[in-house]
Amino acid sequence: MGLKRMSLENKNAVVYGAGGAVGGAVARAFARDGARVFLTGRNRAALDSLAKQIAADGGSAETAEVDAVDEGAVNRHLDAVVASAGSVDVSFNAIGIPQQGVQGIPLAELSVDSFRRPIVTYTTAHFVTATAAGRRMVPQGSGVIMMHTPEPARIGAPLVGGMGPMWAALEGLNRSLSAEFGPYGVRSLCLRTTGMVDTPVIDVVFGLHAEAIGITAEEFAGIMNGMTHRKRPTSLAELADVAALLASDRAAAMTGTVANLTGGVIVD
């Protein structure tokens, strides 16, 4: 009886923002399932540490400092990936920006610059990385472009500033990418979760929201958990496992859609 083939074997996956919690978890899942992962971000030390962890677990990882909003840097890096590995099969963008001065402030009190900052940064980075990947995936006739949003992309949430409109814009971009690249065998997918308490950024975000409404961060987390059917948030491991599944050929029929991992906060 032959050995079971890993679902991402012979796939090359590029992860943007791999030094963060989401990017790191997804990169480890990709590597676990057989992909050769290319870790990018602006913190080389964090990337190198992650690459060592992946290698220790038997995976393959390479690192590069790449700013995802820099179109030239993204294209040069992808050219190098194609030159060394032969293809770009998966692109996952998990970049983030500091949330202080962005969330926890009523819209009527938010400055234009603070409102605009996440919209410009995230939409630019996702447009740059997705289209750069698509240009290389179309000639090979295959590939998967992936992004991540939380539930305010779909529902109205207070005190999220420009993040809510930005997340909604990413989901719209996901549909457009699928419509244009899908006929050439390239899929585009978004994974929508709750806020994940096992990420450092949520400690900051929940703290900002809690302070704004005069409760503790623990009380705010309890409110968020209570909105789910499971009474608990999405975990990093759950997100990473689904990302690896959707990146594989097992999800070949899925494109232009959002994988709903909100545990019932949003019911489709």
C-alpha cells in the first residue's frame, strides 16, 4: 500500500505578513500539508524564527523581507520564487497594521487620516499581491489567491473605524479576482472568522473597544463569545486548517466565495 500523498505536495505557497500570528499559523499548516512556503514580511527575525520551526517539523521554508504595498518588491520576489521553484501556486495575504488610533473611536470623532489609513493600506497590499500572483498563475493555468477577514466585513459593528469598510472591500475584491482569473484556472477565496483570542492583536483590539464602552477586556471578550453559536471564538488552528484545505485541489470547486468560520455569528 503506497504512502498517502499530502494535499499540498509540490505546491509553492507565498505568505505575506508571515511574521504575524495569522500568517505564521497558515504558513505552518501549508508546510505541514506538503507545500514549500515562502515567508515574507518586514520583520526578518520573526520570519527566520518561523522558518526554523517549520524546518524542525520537517517542512521547507524560505524567507524574504517584502513590503506588501511595494509593487516592485512584490514582483521581484515572485520572479525569484518562480525562478527557483518553478511556480507560484498559493498566495495568502495576512498583513496587518497597528490598531491604536484606528479602532475604539466613534466615527464622528475619527480623523479622516485614521479612517483612511486601513482602507488605503490593506486594499493596496491585497491588490498588489493578488494581481502579481494572478499574472504568474494564469499562464500555468492554476493557482489560489487567499485573504482573511472578520465578521464586521458582513455585519455592522461599532467603533471599528475604517476597518469595517476595508474588510467589506476585500471581500468585494475577492469576487472580482475570481470573476477575472477564474476562467484561467485561478481561484480566489476569502476566509471570514471571528476575532481570534489566540492572536496578540486581539488583546489590543478588545482592550480598545472595552475602554471605549467602559468595561473590562475580559467582559468584552465574553460579549463577543456570546454572539457565536458555539459560545467561543474561531481559533488560529481552525483558520489554518481550513486555509490549507481550500488551498488544495480538494476545494477545486470553490472560488469567488467566503468560507464562513464565524461559528454562527453570521448565518448564511
